[in-house]
Amino acid sequence: MSETTPSAASTRETVNPYLSQKLKLLSFVAMICVVFIHAYNYTDTFLQPSTMLTEGLSGGPIVQFLISNALARFATPLFFAISGYLFFAAFGKFTFKKYFVKLGNRARTVLLPYAIWVALWTGIAALTVLAVGMDYFPILNEKLGKLFAGEWWRVLNDPVPFQAWYLLDLFKLALLSPVIYFAVKYLRWGAPLIFAVLWAMDYSIPYYFPNCDGMFFFTLGAYFAVREIKFPGKEHPIKRNALSYIIPCVWVALCITYAMLSAAAKQINVPWYVLSALYKLNQILGFCSVFILYDFVSDKVIHSKFVNVVASGSFFVYILHEPLQHMMFQLILKYTNADWAHMLCYFLLPATIIATAIGLSVGIRALCPKLHSVLTGGR
């Protein structure tokens, strides 16, 4: 999850209030999308760009796949791009003093929450597996088995709350920030272009480094910050021309096409690289679409107290939804595998978890703001 609410005074001077609010609310929308990405509960639970649906042209799986692996997939690129932008927004001229200050801040805002939540969720998962039975949670059982076997490094890189990999990648990107800064400064648009090509080619960076998705979109955000490229804002809003409507419509149409092709891929022999290309194009178009559509929302909605209170719970939504969602799915679907159960779980459980996480965040922030700050890294 990106640090979408700038806290440093220097950052406030660079990120205008309109843009700051925009990044905060878009991050919350993206966080809801992440929950639904992980909510997919049919056979192919580990969705990838080239996933071919085992169930084929079946209603429930296609609906879930359309949302989880198409419409919602702009979320992770958006998080990385926002993080890259905010990291360098007030950086100015590079110095190692600033670099080490940034690393110290990232250790507090990223590594500390990572360590706390991984420890908490590992303990909760271990107690749940022991109480309910190992057969119910094979994935958790496998991860806990690695832990008890002493494979600490594997568990830290693939923790029980598996979504926490993003926090770890943020710190790795902070370590690499001097390279990214000078690449953007001197190679200009060539820096994000290099990683864009690697990303498009599905190039896999070694496991202990950030993946190409993260490198590309973080560098893209860094490019806008370091080159001081201004975003459209309240003073210069995105104009409602034909293109501003065409891009979102094309995005939705391509998402539907991608979902249908993924469902029929085994029957009509759709090449994996066609699916992968559509997946990535959907990410880019989704990324652009949400940025465009935000500026069409009325100020009354954007600045309403309810919307801002809800959006302030983003981090708790992020860190609480897994493995809780996975465990609840396993328990429910163990007793019935009916299509209605899959769909009920897909929509009702995420909504319940999101509402609970936001309520918990609001409650802890009100009762013990210091604890909330430690648990969320000041978000």
C-alpha cells in the first residue's frame, strides 16, 4: 500500500492538496480492488496473466475472473506508481544524507508494520490450524511447515499474510532509489522505458529483488516526481473530451474480451502470450481510466467526511483481509461447493471484512492514535 497521505512538510509543498486527496482516494479504491483480486475462489485461485479458466465458459467463474483478474488489476501498478512519486516528490537534489533519512523513514513506516503484522498473523494462523485441523488450510499449513523447519528466509519473503510482499518490495525499492533517481535524471524517459520493455516481456527479476511490475511503475512515478511533471489538478482539470470517455469504455470492453478468451482458451487454443498482452494492456488502460474518471467526481463527494473516514482505513483493509478471507472461504466451501456459495463468498465476505477493517481502524485511531500509527506506519 502506498504512502498516499504525505506527512513531511517538504512533501506538502510539492504535492498540492488536490493531488494529495486524489492519491489518497484512488489508493482506497485500489485497495478494495486488491481484496477482490484475492477473493477469487474457484479452481485457479492463483490467478496469473495467462490463466486459462478450468471451468471454461461458466457464469460464476467468468464474473469473478472479470472482476479479479481484469477490472481490478490496475491496483498494484497504481500503488507502485504513487509510492514512486511520493518517495521522490520532495527529494530535490540527491544526497546520501537524504537517502539515509529516507531509508530510516521507510524502516519505520514499512519494515516495522511488516514485522508486527507478519508475527501476529503467523501466530493466529498457527492457532487456527491447530484448533480446526491441518486439512482445512493446506496453503497455511505449508507455510507454517517451512517456518517450523527453520526456513525463516522463505517465510519472511512469502509470509502468512501473503499481501505483505508489497511492503517488503517497497523497502527494496527504497534501497535501490539512488539507481532509480540517477537513471530517471540522466536517461529521462529511457529509464521507465527500459523497465516497461522488461515488464511487457514478462522478464522475471531474481526472487529477492522487486519484480518488474514494481520496478516499472515505481520508476514511472519517480520519473514524474524527479522531472517535476505536473499532474492535471483543480486548476488544470482533465477536460471532458471524447478521449476521456473512449479510454474507460475501451478498457471495460478489453477486460470483457480478456475474460471470455481466458474462459475459452483451452477450447480454441488461445496462445498464452495473447492473454498476457491483453492483461497488461488492461492494467495500463485501467490505470489511466481511474485517473481520468476521478476528476469527474463532484467535490462534494470527494471531500465528504464519510468518504475520508472510510478511506483512512485503507491500511487495515490491506493487512487484515488475508489470510482471514482465505480461511473463511476454506471453512465455508468445505461444506458446500455449490455455485451460489462461491458467489456469496465472493461478494459478501470481502464486503464484511472491508467494513470490519475500517471500523477497527477508526476505533483504534480514536482510542489510541500512537498504537494506530505504529501498526500502520503512520498512514
